[in-house]
Amino acid sequence: MGRTMKAVQYYEVGRGPHVVEIPVPEPGPGQVLLKVTAAGMCHSDISVMSWPAEEMPYELPMTLGHEGVGTVAALGPGTVGVAEGESVAVYGPWGCGVCWKCAQGKENYCLRAAELGIRPPGLGRPGAMAEYLLVDSARHLVPLHGLDPVQAAPLTDAGLTPYHAIKTSIPKLVAGSTAVVIGAGGLGHLAIQMLRAMTPSRVIAMDIADDKLSLAREVGAHEVVRSDQDAAGQVKELTDGLGAEVVLDFVGNEPTVAVAARCAAVEADINIVGVAGAPLPVGFGLLPFEVSVSSPYWGSRSELIEVLELARGGMVKAHVETFGIEETPEIYDRFREGGIRGRAVILP
């Protein structure tokens, strides 16, 4: 009988995750086996576990965790590019590697992933909330170069996703501009730091929770506003009636997209990052002139390298709480209820 490992699996629709014992995978040709050192917990996991059976696109049971960092434990035949013992972060949105988008490093926008059944770890494939993780290719690994694994794990999604959203709007984030961050939790508190590090913009953070607003202040928001019916009016007041040049919505539900629309200035960018799925009507007269609305997804591999460089330079630091793998089901309950201030990281 082969080796076994602990893993956090979602195995039945309507029930919470459980810690189970499963076999340690063996790396095949071109693959890499990682000994997981840290795995981040994400609201996307909560979304997956809330889908009804008829909407579940993944085969269950499924090991959770799409934010992974580990040490190379074994290489499959013919694998090149990494060495055993090397500490690496996992680039999560796997693609085919050969289409036009993948050729640009944008595997998050792979044109053939759905057709070929390629899915990210923890979102269709076995994920990082386990003692070991099998990675399909060394190209999906980025060296840590000394960065703390606990810090690096959330950066692979909670850092990469806002970085990509901000980077697309950099031309509008000039001196005198304003950026609004809606939702100051796991992604939002990193977005605030990135905006401060990458732009001269004034940053206004919104949330409904006092502890999240406090965290937003701690990490560099110039202003904090409670996300209620008066929030957009306060943004307009703070911007002399003009509104914000960039609005980043890390929630994406009906109240927040409505606030985002009311905060936007003429020619603003509204980037809806949150996965709640509420629509924002776009049409002449519905938004200020020439407002662009986008729904970015994750980021490119090269952008992950850039995010890790920001962290190594001390410009971005995730606020994390760490837990053992046996605690994971209970921590998911806390996470669902908003009981984690920044990001939860599991140490297998």
C-alpha cells in the first residue's frame, strides 16, 4: 500500500468539507509533486460549496485550495525547470499552454481550457489543502526566492487578482485621481496596498464591517466609508462631485455594483472582481459618459511574478491568520460568517 496524506475535501453537495486520508499522488511525465507548505482559503471556495447539485461543474469529492505554495518533493520523468527542494508558488489558472492567450502568459484566459477539460487546482482538480499537491507542469510554478510561504500563498489569488485589475486601469490612476475599493477583506486589503505602492491616487475604502474598515486604514486607505445608501454620496463629496476614476468591487452583489455605478466619474473604469454575479446595466444614459465596465479574472503568470516582487520589496503584506489542516472545516464556517479579518492560511 502506498503513502497516504491528509486532505480537505468537499465531497457532497450541501455538506461542509472534511479532512480525509487519501493516497499521495505520483508525478507522471512532466509533472511536479509539491510538499505543501501553505494553502490559502478563498471566498470562491464558499461559492463552490453553495452551488446546488444541478449547477456543480466539478466531480466530487474534490480537494479544495487554489492558493498553494510548497517545496518540490519529486519530479516526474522528463520534468525540467525546477529542482527538488526548491520553494515555489503555484500559478493557479492553468491553460493549454499553446493557444494565443497562453502564448502571452495569460493562461487565465486560455481559449481552449473548457474544451480540453483543464481546470485549476482546487476548482475542478485536486487542490492545495493537502499535504501534497500534484502540479501538471513546471511552467505553473514561480520561485519564492526567500519569500515567506505563509505570505506567498494568498498572493497567488488574493494578490494576483487585484493586481491584474489595477494594472489594467493604471493609465487612469494619475496624480489627483481617486480609486474606490469596495470590500476591504482578503482581496481588498491587498488592493489598497497595491494602489498605494503603484499609483499616486487617493484611495477610498468601503465595507460594511468595522473591523474591515479598521484594517483598510491600517494598510493605507486615505479615507474609509461605510458601504451603505450614503456611500456614493460621500465619495462624490470627497471628490468635489466628480466621482472616482477607478472603482474596484471585490464583492459583486447587487448593492455593491449599484454603489460602484454611482461612484464612477466620467471616463471611469468599474472593475467588478467579486464573484457574487450581480449584473450592472450598461447603456447610454445609464452610467456617466464613457465608463468602462469589466469583470477581470485572476491574472497572468508574469503578473504573479510581479506581485511576489512587490511582497519581497515590502510594499505588500497580507494580513493572515494561520491554522492547522484539522481545523479547516471549522475555519471555513468562520470565513463564511466574515470572522476572518484578512486571509486564512492553512498549514498542512
